[in-house]
Amino acid sequence: MIPLTAASAQRELAALAKPSYAANLQRFFKTGPGEYGAGDIFRGIRVPALRQLAPHYDSLPLTALLRLLRSKFHEDRLFALLLLVRRFERGDEADRHRLLAVYLRHTRHINNWDLVDLSAPNIVGAWVAAHGSRGLLEKLVRSPLPWERRIAMVATFASIRMNRHTLTLALARKLLRDPEDLLHKATGWMLREVGKRDQAALTAFLDRHAASMPRTMLRYAIERFPEAERMRYLHCKRVRNSIRRRFAGATGGLWTDGVHI
């Protein structure tokens, strides 16, 4: 039997590559200068093809898996994370603890939203849901790296699926003033998932914070609401912005979000 290596995996990934599709992915994932995925390189492989290949590499040594996770190619890193998730889900308690540590040591390579979203709930989120490691997510949500902050928020999906949303709401409050649009989207998404299971909890959060939420976050959170209710929350946001502009004009442009109106 031919031994599995990072090189053999990369040969198979290269054979699946479609350059024309790669060009589309380069644009979709914002890889231009100054964009959130700046410098990322795509082979052009669809996720179902990667998932189909993954079971054949379940016995890939961890050192080889980490070589893939450090690759310059986006799909190599995605493939490595698929393998890591599969290994985590099949592992015992000791295996899971070790793989969680591996994941957290390599977050700089988990550097696009799809990489975060397919792995964070199934590794970080699953561990937190099982062990109540709230401090881990609170540390990640304070990170200067936006991808680590996204890991923290999206990881709470595992708890949301268990009808536990206290941590999601707590992290959402910490991200109300986050400067990154990708964090606004992730937070709004998780709030919407809370609302699917506990409408009253989401409504209470929105009644308190909708006026100060970033618009993208708010729109994602209220996506499933009836139109009249969506308009009510968006109106709250517009009114606050109008007051804020008038206040800034009256004070020569001075304004902080710490001012309560």
C-alpha cells in the first residue's frame, strides 16, 4: 500500500483543479490587495470533491496534515481542516484535547470565512459545548486577528444547536463595535440561529441593541422576521443614525458611541 503523505494529497488535489473555476474563487473570496483574502491562491476545486476525497486520507499522519494546513493553496488548507474535523469527531477525549490545541496553534492559517465556518463549530464549538470552556471563546473574541474573533462567534453554533445561547448573546454584545464586516455577518448569522430556536431571546437582544448594531449585523439577525417587524428595527437604526449625525454637527464632529441618546 502506498503511504499517504502531504505530497500525495497535493498531487490528487492538483488533479482535481480547474483553473477557470479558480479565477472565479479568487474574485469571490476577495483576494485582491487590501481585501480580506489578500494574497490567497486557489486551485479551483469544489467542496463536494474535497469531501469525497477526505475519507481516503483519514490515516494521513498529523505532521502531513499540518503541512497541508500551512499550504499556500486555499483548498489544501480546506482539505486539511476537513480531515481535522473528521479526526476530532472520531477521537476520544485525549485525542480531542490534543487536536483542539493543534487547531488553536494554527489559526493564522485558518484565514478565510469558509475555513472558519466549516471547522470552528465542529472543533472549538464542540469542545466548549462539552466542557463549558467559556474563557476560551472570550479570549478569542478579544483577539486582534479577525479570523480568531470569527472562530469565537461561529463556534457558538454548536451550543445553539443544543438550545444554549447565553454565550452567543454575550459574545455578540462584545462584537457590536467590531470594525470588520465579516464579523458583523457572522454575528448576525448566529443571532438569527438563536432566533430560530428562541424568538423571545433574540427579540429581547434586539430591543436593547438594534439601534447600535452595525447595519449588516442587524439585517442578518432579522432576516426571518415578518416585514413589518424588520422595518421597525431598521427604523430604530435609521433614527439613531439621524440623531447621531445631528449631534455630531452640533458639536463640531465630536461623537463617541459612549454617548447615550
